[in-house]
Amino acid sequence: MPNDNTSLSVNVDYSYNDDFISPIVKFWLYLIFLIPSIICAFFVLYHLLGDQGLRRSLHNHVIIVLLITVVICQVTMYPWMLYYYYHINTWSKSFVFCLIWGFIDWAIYLLQLLLFAWASIERHILIFHDKWVSTKKKRFFVHYLPLIIIIIYWFIFYTFVYFYPSCENTFDSSQMICVTICLFNSFSFRTVEMLFHYILPCFIIILLSITLILRVLWQKHRMHQPILWRRHRKMTVQLLSISALYLLVTAPWAIMIFLRICGLPSNVGESFESDALGAHVEFRPNSYLAANPVKDLEGGGTWGLQKGQFTDDASMALCLANSLIACQDFVPYDQLVRYKWWYRHGYMSSTGQCFDIGAATQQSIEEFEKRQRKFAHDHGIPFDQLDFLSNRDLLQAFDVKCSKDDVAGNGALMRLAPVPLFFYHNPELAIEYSGISGRITHGDDKAYDACCYYGALIIAALNGANKNELTSKTFYDKHRHWFGDRILHPEIMAIAHGSYKKPGGYQDGIRGKGYIVNALEAALWAFWSDEDSFEKGALNAVNLGDDTDTTAAIYGQLAGAYYGYKKLPVKWLECIYAKDFIQCKKMVLRTLSAVDYVLLILLLLSSAVIGAIFGFFKSKKSSAKEFMIADGGMGVFPTALSIMVSFLSAITLLGTPSEIYMYGTMYCYQAVSWAIASTVTALVFMPKFREMNFTSAYEYLEKRFDRSVRMCASFAFSFGMGGMKAVIWTDVLQAIVILVGLLATIIQGIIAVGGIELTFSKASKGGRIQFDSGSFDPRVRHTIWSLLIGGSLNSLSMYSFNQTQIQRYMCVRTTHGAKQALFINAAGTALIILSSSLIGIILYAFYVDCDPYTAKYVSDIDQIFPYFVMDVLSSKKGLPGIFLACVFSGSLSTISSGLNSLAAVVIEDVYKGLMGRTLSDERQGLISKIFSIVLGAVVMLLTYVVSYLGSILNAALSLSGVLSGPITGVFFLGFFFPQVNRRGGLVGFLASLFVQCWIFLGAQLTKKQMKSARLPLSVANCPTPVNITISLTTSIKANPLLGFYSISYMWYTPIGVTTVIIVGVIVSYLTRPLKSNEIDPKLIIRISNVNCCCLPKCIHDWIRYGVKEDVNLEKKNNNDIKSLTSEENNIFHSNNSAQTLNTATKDLIPLNVVIENKMDNSYDNPVITMKD
């Protein structure tokens, strides 16, 4: 059994082999370069410490510390290396000495990187932000404290890593770096180590060295100064040299390691080829094959198979691969279920029927069926649901070891490959799972150890080990920590020590028998003797005779991982049965290509660069106004795109296609509701918010009601380290990526289905094209009424009352421009929703007879779209990367838009409003950025909770409805119900929030959120255990409370708005409504003035509730009437005499006095009159 204390780990060998250089040559090379290096380091250090001016200079402090670390390395580690090479690689070293050497070699090197990175950051601070270090207090926090923290953090971290680890470090005196740190074998530790201690510092050094030059040039340009290249030549050469050095030497190595950490290779399918090669001569003795050797892929033979058809080996491997992909985890119960499907129904068989099943495997599957029946009886589970268990407690309670202890057939090994392929980045975990995958059907310890050992070989091959390393007698000893220090069975240990290295093959005792020890030995003999040819090795394995297909399949797993897919014989690949399906599984098991990673990394870097440009290269000091609303200087089109992608996130891109796939095209009406909301916002609410000129949307609620209402309504999201300008320009980039990604997917998807006409024909026959659901039942998921009414109100809350969008309106120069941006956004939003819906139709047309969700190829309906991309588009390099960039763009647009606004709300509503703090403009901008980072971390933690809410689109719109209903309702109360007082607003909001949470939580707990049935899905053409067409429906019980919980999520917002209005009005009338003279007319919207000009005066008065008109400005040259804000009034009265009159009379004018400014045609002499 595996060691219970085994940690999840990865062991990637990042060393290089330099044995071609003799130790004596190394000694003299190091000595020649080391002596001048030490002299130079001591001279510079002495010069910096000896000169008082240099010693006191702030920018030299980190350089001094950096030089001290360099000198420590030069006087300790390098002399030790010289001694080691001088004594021809022999040196008796103690364990403690090795720990100290390793600490200096690796830990101090990384300290130098961290210090260099901080020096690059501090250089920008000292040059461009010298005020940050103008006082002793500021110098301590900005200059000294970060340096102290870096050193303390580094010292504590690596002291525990090297001297007080949670595991046991290993000692090998034969190596120069003679200690192996056990924590480096942990995947999580290794990832953090490489990303944050190596790659990130290198990236900072490169980026900030380049941006320093750009900032200098930008400052010159801004100040209209000439750029004198000769004067800046020294600095430019230094900075570019640093950047080039790190790019050429460090970046490629770091990127390759990063891809190794994150990626999975594509070497799966080779065992299928080898299995098919030996299928037609299975069970033929060696004497027969010696006379009639197999030379190529053939049909017929033992099972009468066609050329390229495979047997039990590949079928069971496909079952195992499907389980890993569908569950995204190692679930032995699910694996046994799929083996049962193969046994009973021919699942994943090349003939549609189970054949060639081994006796041990058959007995284990039948034992599994017996345990299933007993388990169903004991736990009261319907038997037809047993194969689809997902409850982890139930899965853990089921005993999956269905084999006797003495069963050691080769069936455990023949199907192994998917496990190490899927988990190869965690070797310890992969090896443990490899053993368990065999033990569930073959209970002998030899089977467990054989699977563990062979899995380790496959992992090492994937990590780039050469054949000498894989076949070395010391392979197990060097990788023993992968096995949790488990001692292998003696027979398996003998193989690990090279018992298979017999040149005579069969004549020397190599046998391709059904006994797992023989099978392992035969497969490794074929690999060891294949002369670097997959074809030769596979033929050698087959021609051993006996269980030919299994011996070849086992060989193919290791050889395929070692040689790679491209080195397989093309003539065999063309003949493999179901090669497209196997290729698809290979694509899913692997990750993206290098091109896809490049596209994704370019997107992320582009977003970071935009933030850096607006963060570092702005022409003036960062202010809160610039951070929040970009100083009102953004153009119409960028703002329109930013509004569009702020809420059309990855939820839309992933959720809408699956929604159409499962429920049909009714959701397309959402495009109309977004257009309605955009129009209402442009004509009604947006002009009012621009007129009031509030930074936070919820400032209005405090003015209209009181602070308590404002506090209750402060919910919104967004982030941008460079402020709102960076957010908007980042959104522009991401909008382009989203549109390109959708377009590419649509084109390739239609081609894959067979044309646009066939696509819609299949969707129509499957009932997916529907636009006529006019039911008034609120429990129906989507109807015309729920989408137009509920969707419009939900969208209105996003466009009109969400902090994210209000900040964007403020970014545009004029109100007319903001209206244009909203109308452009309406068109763009409709385009994206309809494009996503078209993708949903394409998905259904492509999978019309083989639904991946029903067939359990995916575990969640929202995985359909990504599955389609990897299934259909993965062969076209770059398209999966574009898709991934598209999804990331959707996510980044929402997050970057949201946390900026969340920071604005926290600053305005909590920090300044609730706590009563006052901040300078520059300090407020800095605190906003800090809040963005902190709140971003909180939001990341909340994603864990949201993951349990079901469908991504359903969860997002449900949560949105719960919060948007009360918020929209309280704004409606403020704008359209003048008589409502602060108590009515507060109680109405809280009552609505209570009702919304009640419905939402009730729906989640009772799983009764939808009444409408999912449309039929078919698996008729899937290799599933039973060919069935199913229609999943949600039964509605007679209990009226459960029926209430079944209300469609599209009605959440209307219910919330209605509750706020009804409760708010009633409470206001019970607690004395506001009188007309107590209401500020600027806080009320009069729809009657805009669209109801023909109504009688009594109706107007009732709508206005007696509230008088606001201040107006008449211009004689046109009929425009503009409401004057106090700021505009002061600017208008810049004339000295007018200013004097204003100052003298400001305390005498009552509140209801209206000042009219009548101007003559020259606009020179303002005439001020007062009306009572």
C-alpha cells in the first residue's frame, strides 16, 4: 500500500549534464574568472562603504547589500567548487556542510534576484517619486522597511526549507551539491518557488529596466524637451544590457519550467497502436512467430478483427481515460463503473462488444456488481442510480478493492498510461494512483508495485529523462521519494535493477506471459533493445509470443511517452480504429500547445502593460478623480466597448452556449432586454447622475434618504492599478479578443457541423429553435415576459445603478457622448449574446447524437463549450489559445472593471462616509489601489462558495437578481416617489433583501429553482453502455412552498423592486411622508416632463407631488434649458461685481429662491433677478 504520509509532489530535474568538460578544465575556468571577480567585488564594496557620500546615497544601499551577498558566495561556495573539481569529483562531506552549501548555492542566489528586483522598483521611486522619501518616516517605510522585510523573509523561509523542513532531506556525498531538499519535490512548493522567487523577480527586472527608459523619454516629451541620446547613452546601454541578459539567459529557462509545471503532454494513444499490432496473433506461441514473424499491422487472426481494431487493453485504457476526464479526478468507483459498462455493453470496444476479457478482470467486475447491489440495499439507493454516484461520503464508504489478494495478472498494467499522463506533474500522487488503479482489479502486491514502478518510468520519460536514465539500475534509488520510500516487491525490485537486460530475448528467458512480472520484464526488454525505434520495439514485443497484444500495449505506454506521438509510424496511425476519438482523448489529456500558451501569455502581458503605462507614464500625479473616472476625458467608442464587456464576462461566454444547448433559444430575448435597459439609462438615469456629479452611485441615496440607506446599498465591483483609464483601454483590448474568439469558434464550428443550413436544421429538429414561450407561469425558466420584464430590470440595475457603469459615464467628456456610448454598447452587447447563442446551436448540432454531458465525458454542463474547443479545434494550433484568451478576457474585463468600483464605494461610502475621514486627492488614489488589491483577494475566496451554485449562468443571474432587486427598488423610490422618507427607503430595502435571500436560499436548498424541463439529449451514437435518448425533467411537488421556490431566477429582480416600492411607500405613509418643501428637486426625476407633456395639470401635480421645478438657464440664441450646478453658477458669475453681489446676498436668499441668469446676445453682462 502507498505510504499514508506521502505528500503531493513533483520532481523535475532542472540540472544539465556537463560531463563532457573534465573536472580539471572546470577548475581552471572557474579559477581564471573567479580571481578578478572577487577583486572587483571587494573594490566596489570598499569604494561604496568608504565614501561617505556614496554610503549615504539611498540608491546605493540595496547595491551594497547585493554586493555583500555576492562576496559571501565568492568566498565560500566557489572555493568549495574549486576544491571539488581539483580532487576529481571526490570529497568527503558531512550532511551539515552539504546543507550549508546548498543554502548558499540556491537560497543566496535567489536573495540576489529578489534584491535586484527591489533595486529596479526603488530606482523608479527615487527618480520619479522622490517625495515618497522626503522625510525620515517616509524613508523608513518606503526605503528601509522593504529591504529589511525581504532579507528577514528570505532568511526565515530558507532556514526552514533547508534546516527545519517538514520532511526528510536526503544526502548523497557523491554529488557536488550533495543534499536534496525534500520540499523541492512538492508540486505546490516548487510552483511557488519558481513563480514568485524566480520568474516574477526576473520579469520585474526586465520590465522595469525597459520602462525606466520609456518613462524618461515620456517625461522629456511631456516637458517638450529635446531627447539627447548621447547624454542618455550610458543609462540606456546599461538598462538594455540588463534586460537583454535576463531575456536571453533566464527567461527561456524559466518559461520552459513554467510550461512544464502547468502543462500536460500529448503522448497517449501509443498503447492502442501496439495493442492493435499484436491483436491478430494473440496467444500464438513464440515458435509460431519465429517462423511467421509479424512485420506490420494486420487484420484477422485470433479474434477476426479488422486491421487496426484493438482488444481489451485499449478498451480498458479508454475507460480509465474517460473517467479521469469526466471526473477531473481519480475516482476508482467511476473507473469500475466504466469497466462494467465495457464488460456488459461493449463500452469503448472497437467492435461494440466485450471480448478478450481476462479471468481476473471478469471476476473483479462481477464482484463489483455484487457489492453495488448490496450497497444499494444498505443505503436505500435506487439501483439505476448506482452508476452515477457523486456523493463523496458514499464513494468513500464503498470498498473498491474487488480482487483477491493473490491475483497478479498483466491486466493491471495494460491500461495504466492515462493515470501518469493525467497526474504527471505530481509524481508521488501519480505513482500512488497508478498502484491503486491496478489494485482495484488485481490485488497482489506485485501488481501494485509493478504499476507504481512503470508509472514512475512513464513520468520520468515525460519529464525528459533519456533512455540510459530510464533503464539505469539506480532509477528506483534516485526516485525513491516518489514511492513514499516504499520498498518494492523483490521480483519487481529485480526488474528495477535490470533483470530484463538480456540480449538474447526469448532465448534468455524473456516471456510475454499473462503474469505481471513476466509482462513487465518483457515490455522493458523491448524498450531497452528497440534501437531507438518505436516500430522495432513494438514488433519485438509482439514476436515474443503468448499474450502478444498486452505485451505490446505495455511497451507502447512507455515508448510512446519517450518517443512522442510524432515519431510513431504514420502507416499504423492511419489504420487505428476510432483514431479520431482516441486523438480527441489525447487532446483532452494534454494541455494546450506552445502557440496557445503564447497567445494567452501575450493577452495577460498586454493587460499588465496597459496598466503599467497609465500607472507610470501619466503626465501628472495620480489623483482619486483620475483613478475613479479618468478625469472625464475618455472617448465615446472606448467607453462603449468598456461598458459592453464589463458584465459580458466569462459567465456569458461559457454560460450562454450551454444555456442554448440545454434549453433552446428563448434566452436570446436577453439581447432585447439589454437594449431596453441601455436606452432607458441613456435617456433617464445617466443624465441625472452626470448632473449630480457623484463619485459613488450611492452618494445619491445618502442625499435622498440618509447614510444608513447608503450603507445598505453599497455593493459593486472593479479594479485597475493604473486607474479607470487603464481599465477602459484594457477593456477595449479584451473586447477585441472576445469578438475574435467568438468569430473563430463560429466559423470553425459551422465547418465542423457541415454548414449553416445543416446546423439550424439539426437544432430545429431537436427543439432548440424556439421564440414563442408566452406562458405567464413564473416557474417556467424562460418566457417572453420573464426575459423582457425581469431581464430588463436586471440589466437596468447593471447599467443605471451599478458603480462600475456610472464611473464609465463620468469618464466621457459630454452627456451626449455618454448617450452615444450606451447606444453603441447596446448593439455590441446584442452581437455578443447572439454570437454566444449561435455557438450553443452549433454545439447541439455537433453533439446531436452524442451528448458529452449525458455520456459523462464532462462532469458539468458548462464544460460543453471548452470540451468542444478541445474536441474539434485542438488540431488547429492557436484556436484553443484564442478561445482561452477570449474566456480570460471576459473574466479580466469584469474583474478589472469591478474592483475599481468596489474600491470607490469603500472609499466614498465607508472610509469617508461612515468613518468621517478626509483624505487628500493623492492619498485617496493610493488607498483606492490598496483596497482594490485587498478586496480582490476576498473576491477570489468567494469563488469557492459560488462554485456550488450550479450552472454558471444561472448562478450569476440568480445572485445578480438577489442584490439588484433591492438596489434598483431603492433607487426607484428615491427618483420617482418623492414622498418616501428615509425610514421607508431603509425598511423597504431590508425587506426586499430578506425576501430575495429567502427565495434564493430556498431554491438552492430544495433544488427547485426551475420548473421547465431540459430539452431531450441523445447518446444514440456514443460508445455508451446503453443507447438511450433521455429527457431530464424537474418534478414539481404539490407543496405550495416548494412551488414558490421554483420561481424562475429571471423574476428575482422584479420581485425585489416591487417589494422595495410597496414596503417603502407603506412605511413612509405610516411614519409621516415627506412634504413637498422638504424635497430637493435635484434628486427627483420627472418622467412627466419628458414624455407626458400632454397630460392635464392635475396629473402633472400628482406625479410631481408638489415638488417645484429646478434652477434653469435660458439662452436667447436657442431653446436649450440647462440645469445649473453650483459649480457652473460660480464660474458663470466670474465678473467681479456679480461675484460681490453673490457674496453679499448668499446668507439672505431663502432656500426656495430661484436665481435666473438672463444673458443678452453679447454674453457680457449677466443680469441677476430674484423670484420668491
